[in-house]
Amino acid sequence: MADIFRTRIRKSLADENLQSALDANAEKRIKVRHAAFESLEDSQASRARAHQVRADVIEQLDRYLDEFTSHAVANGIRVHHAADADEVVKIILKIASQNGAKLIAKAKTMVSEEIGLNHALEKHGLQVVETDLGEYIVQLRGEPPSHIITPAVHLRRQDVGKVFEEKLGLPYTEDISIMTNAARRTLRQVFLESDIGISGINFGVAETGTLCIVTNEGNGRMVTTLPRIHIALMGIERIVPSMDDLSLMLSLLPRSATGQKLTVYTSLINSPQRADDPDGPHERHVILVDNGRMAVRGTELREILFCIRCGACLNACPVFREIGGYAYVSRDGDGSPYSGPMGSVVSPALFGHCEFGHLARASSLCGACKEACPVDIDLPKLLLRVRAGYGVNQAKNNAKSNAPRILKMGLGFFTLAAISPRRFTIAQKLAGIFGSVATLVSKGDPWIRLPAFSGWGYSKDFPRPASKSFRSRYFQQIKGGENQEEIASHGNASTANLSNPETLSPSNNDIVKKFSEEVEALGAKYYSCSPDKVREKILELLRAHGVQEILAWDGKYLPDGLIEWLTDAGVQIVYPRSDNILTSSRIKAGLTGASAAVAETGSLLLLEAPGQPLTASLLPEIHIVLVWKKDVFQSLNQVLEMKAVKHASAAVLITGPSRTADIEMTLTIGVHGPGELHIICIE
């Protein structure tokens, strides 16, 4: 293990603030993840199915990439292929040069961290601003993200207060809501003035060419809607075959990453702005990034390409919880963009075993990462393969184990014993005798302290060997007749919990009731109205907030006569378009309809279309949305399979108000999108 790596580990262990922050992050993330997965009917079956989907994609990656590319191009998206970081930078610089671009608003994308995109673009005179709150904070500090989901997890509110005071001129405060609002104001100007928006892609749908982006704050929607050019970076492995497969992945990714049934904003992008669309970029580009992925596909580490970057394995890992993301460094001390269990496989696979192979030793192999993985990747197996020297490029990696010499000797003796049943039995008995003696000497202590040079003596103890092998204890138990009924019952499937095949599908009233419960749980407001009461309810909400001017959809896409009635009541209506975006951004409330709603997640579907600008649901602080009771569906996959979703230039699923927890894991409502969401369900 590299000396610099050991030094970073010791530094992290000695940092009390870091230890406190990592503990808080892990405890909260694990708790909400467990709660979120309880709402899945059969989480294990979903994980198994997701594993098969990812395995199929990697097995037939060339075919799915061709299918995705052909559909995306047919939709008007410009698709580029980049073999490595240099090609990505050249493509973006060419697009920027052709359009005279200077300012880039950037949403979170780990591919950009992987290739060092920000620094490369800044060297050529472009200004790149991270717009995710956590990413923005660490960018101001000149640091990379320390966690792929919570980039500023290592910082306390005092740290953020100081950097905002120094960089933004904000009077020092430890109030997280004040700091969040300051970031909102600053970054709003970046969104409005930027020439290019750059985002990552969570999934690309092969059958439709759709780009799927999930965010909570709203910055992902901003950078893909407001700038005249949108560039998406997508690792070539992030394909799903169909919308049905996308629905499966969306049921697992948010639950694993943030403990949500669905992220606040799930953007589904099919094309650039069309002739009659009121907003959206004039150009959309997708850069399909290889950067070593195809080479990994042909190795023993190919399963790591199944990863959907949820961060669950980081939160579950007892090692990451102690050392944090900045401890994961190369042999030369360069930081790894990916940390934790997945990073300890991804980094050696993509960037070289010689440089990053030692990271795989920062693992207890306890299996918590495999248990947490939503696509059931066998991370302990992959970590062992990295330890054994498996890599991509033999010339670069030399396929040599980086184990310490004393460990290699020990493994040699173990191999000698393990390949012979007789020798292994003798070794077990000797270990049992040693364990019994150790118990007497240590007066019952289950751990043995080994010398430091063994590698175990720095910060952990060695477990005492069992006095009897599992095999001998098992046969002793069988001979004794203990728990025979329990053993015999293991092969019998219980039918007590099988669902009744005669159970009827829920009625529309039950579906709407479930929808209202989910909406309220998300912190949004739900109202049920008859058609003749909708006008009064909207006016009541506007007056309660002192609002006299609103952004709105065209009147023909709202209940008959509503816009005229509001105008007569003294409400000024503004229809947002690309050419009045500065004026639109200052208006406090927005009024839209919804094409559908999802009961199981409390989500609303809005489609980009003539007369239906997405900015009306994004720019204001308050969003009022109307949905008909008949348009509330039970499940997400029912809505994603709608033809309108596949044919719209863009669509968004909105699930509650905009939110973040990037500062000390403290939930803050209202970041870049609306902080209030009022849903009026029309009977």
C-alpha cells in the first residue's frame, strides 16, 4: 500500500470534524435508504432484474450504442464519440468556438471529474461554474468533490460560512438557509447569462434516444433549458434498453442515493427546441465517453461497468466512513475522482492498476457494499480481483499483485494448505488449538493483537480463530438432532404471504388518495377542487402570497376561461419565452397544468410543447399546478410508456419542491427551483 495513501488515512482518522461529518452522512443515508426500499414490493427481485438489465447492456453494448445513437440523431441531437479526455475537451472547445461561448453553467457530472474537464476548459479561457450547491462550494474552495452524491460532505456549516464570506462577500453566517439563498441568487445570474450548459446523463434510453437526468435542486433543469446550447457527457455504459428498464432504474437509483422514491426533478430530453416550442436550447449535443470503458468490458472487472453511481456503497462501507473521499489517492498522491468500494475498482480499472491498485486494500470485505448495491454488483469479488492484480492493459498494469511481502508469504502457506483437504483439516485443527490458547492468555478477549509490521497492528485487531471448524460443528449439530425441523423446512417455500390472485386493481379514488398522501409527505400542498372552485382556489393562493403577476401556460391548455378570469381579477399574466427570460425570472409564481401524475411517488408529468413552457414551472419561487383526477396513474412505468413522453422535445417529472441537503446533511427547501409546490386536483 502506497505510503502517501497511509499518510492520508492517518490524517483522516485524526480529523474529528471529518469523523463527525462522515458518521452523520452514513447514519442518515443508510436510515433513509432502508425506509425507501421498504416501499418496494420486492426489492430483491428488482435488484436481480436490474443486474440482468445491466449485464445485457454491457454484453451487447455496441448494439445498444448504435440503437441509441440512431434514435438520438433522428430526434435532432448531435452525437459525438470521444475515446479519451483529450477528445472530449476538443469537441467542447470546437462547439464553444463556433458559438462564441465564454460562460459555461455546469451541472454535476462525474465523467467531467474523471477527465479533469473544468481545468482543461479554463486553460482555454472559458469560465466554468458548478451549479450544484455542493459542487459550487468545493469549487469555491478549489477542491474536488469528496463524495459522488454529497460533494461537500466533509465540510461543516462554519466552513461554508467562511468561504461564502471570502468569495461572495456574504456577511459571515452559520444559517444554512441564508447561505443557500445567497448561492441561489448568485447562480441564477449564471444560468441566465451562460452560453452553454453542460450536464451529465444518468441514463440514455436506446429505444427512443432519450436522455434522462435526475436532480433535486433544479440546476440540472436550468442548464438543460436556459442556455442556447446544451452539451451532455455520458459514459458509454449508461444505456438502458427501454423505457420500462428506465422505470426500473429510476425506482432503485434515488432510493439508493438519497432515500427518495424519485428525485425532485427527473428530466427526459428527446430533442433540442423545436419550431413552436417556447423555450429550450437551440442545440443539444451528447458526447459518448469511452475513456477506457471498452477495454474494461473485456476483463475480469467488467461487472463494475454495471454501476449506476448511486453512492450507496460509500455510505455502507465502514472504511469510507472513517477515511472519507480525499484519502483515496494514487501512488503519487493524485486524488481519485471515485472513492469508496466502487472507486477502489473503477480507478484501477480505468486509470491503471499500478497507480490505483492499492485502493482495493482499503476494504474489510464485509460485504456491506454488495448488500447496498441496487444492481447487485459483487464488489467484494471485484476488490479481490484488483488485489490479485487483474487490470486492463498488461503493459501498463503488469498484472502484479501489490500485496505486502509478508502477506504474500502468508497467502502462499494458505494456498498450500487449501488445495489439499487433508492439509486444510490439519491447519484448521492447529488454528483451533492456537485460538483456545489465545483465549486463555487474553482471558476471553475475542481479538488478538498482532505486531505492527504484520499490517494488522496499526489500527485493528485480528479475530481469534474458532476452536472448532464450521464443518465439525455442523456435523455435531446434525448428529445431535438439533433443529431438525428448522433444517428440513429450509427447502419448503412458505405460501402464507402469497398475494390473493383475486385481488382487484385499486380504484381511481384509491389511486388519487395515495397520490395526495405522497404529495403531502414530500412537503407539497394538495387541494381537491370541483371545476367551478378552481379559480377561487388559485386566486386565494396568489393573494395569500401577495402575488399580482404570474408566469402561465397558454390559456387553451388550462381550464376554460381561467386566464381571462384571473386577468379580470387583476392578475397580470406573462407567457415565458426564450426572448423574455430575464423578465420571466423575476416573477414570483408560475401556473401550469400537468399531463399526468404518478400516485406511487407523488410526481407530476409536464411536457414541453407549444403553449406549455417548462420555465413556468422552474423559474418562480412558487409553482401552482393543475391536474385532472382522471390523469392520476398508479405507477411510474405507466406514465413513462405514454407516447407523449417519447414524442415531446422534453418532459419533466416533478416530485415535491426543490431541495438540497449538501450542507451538514440539513434539508433545505427551495434551491434553484420553486420552494413551494401547490397541486390542485380537479374532480
